[in-house]
Amino acid sequence: MRTTPSRRSAPCRRSSAGPSRAAACTASARTGTSTGSPTCRRRPRPPRCPSRWSRRPATASTAPTAVQDAGECPEPAYTVEKSASSAGPVNAGDTLTYAVTVVNTSTVTVNAGFTDDLAGVLDDGQVVPGSVTASTGTAALTGTSLNWSGVLAPEGTATVTYQVRVDDPVTGDRVLRNTVTPTSEGGTCVAEGRCAVEVPVADDCDKPRKPHGNHKPHENQKPHGAHNPYTAFKPFKPLSGDLFAGKPLAVPGVPGLPARNR
């Protein structure tokens, strides 16, 4: 009697019937059995990216790209840098312009961000109202911190600027000191010392004085008239007349002074 082999042990032989071969290979892979045929081996899977790419919702920075589909997993990276319009010393009443530059240095789009601590600046000055601007993204001053966030394409750049006016008179420690810090994944300072700025404030005695202009006469001041020319000193003439003639000169406190007016 002829027996029919079961589906589980059926060999995966080449056949013109494509669906039958695919079904046999699928069943063999599902049950973990191998029929010895090289056509039933499992296909190797490409390496998966870290969980942050697959578990997060698809956004501009986490959506799969052609590079990731090829098995590569690029990391997001960006740099920040801080600068001021003057190295100082600055004087009371002066205005400085600060700039923070953000650059995407990776090959993928990144969600970048930073915070700029202004506590060491606001004790000697004030942020000029309406001076905070950003070339892209959103920047806002909250308390003593300036926060920015935005999406940058590969090699993209964002610049955030704001102005600070030095108090007059100065009541702080006379140093405008602040530091910018990246707040998103992959953010770093562009180089050591390039994310902190210190600008000294000059003492009041060192403040340059404005030259005096032409003084205007007071409203009640009368103009000077022509001065009489100087004449040589003339000696006094001796006293004469009946008023002092023959009378001794009396000097208080000096009794019996034998002096007469002649």
C-alpha cells in the first residue's frame, strides 16, 4: 500500500509551483525543523538600530531612512557655541549683543536644544525687551534662563541673538558671566571654553568722562561789560584838613601812642 508523506516531513524540492515551495519553507521555519535542503535555510536579518529608533513615534528625527534600512544606525549630533560683541571692560549703560550658534554635525535630522544661564548677567544688567531672535526654532526667556529648541537638517545651522544693557549704576559683582548648555541628545560644546563668556564691567572711576561743551549763560546772568584798562598804582596822599589836624592818632589797645597825622 502506497503511503503519502506528511506535510511536516515533506522535502522542499524545487518545483514550478512557487506557492507550494514557499508554504513548505514557511512551515519548516515555523516548526524549527530542517529537511536538509539548502533552499529552506532562514535568511539573515540586517542589524536593527537601537531601540530609540524603533520604539519612539516616527518623527522628523526618528523616522527610518535609507541609511538605516541598509543596516547602518547614524547617531544624532550637534554643537553649540557662545560669543559676545565685546570682550570688555564695558561701562555702565553700555549694550552688548550675545550670539549662540547651533550646528547639526550628523547625517540625520536632529531635534536640538540648549539653555543659556543668565543669572550671572542679570545681576549687572537687563535683557533688552524684544531683542531675543532666532533664525529657526523657538527661543524664550524664562526667569534667568534663555531656552531654545528646534529641528535641524543635516549640516543645518541656527543662530540665536539677544542684547543686554549694563545697569547704571552697577550694583552686582561687575562681571557679566553666563554659560550655554546643550539639552538634547547628541549635543556638545563646539570646543572647550567656547560655551562660556565673561565680560568685566569697568569701575565708575575708570568710566571715560564726556568733554565739557560751551557753557550757556544762566537765564538771570547778565553779560559782562567792557572792562576798564589797568592803571598803575598811585600812592595815597597824606590826610589833611581840620578833622585830623593837631589831634593825636588814637589806636584801640595801644594807649599813649605818640603818633600824629601829618
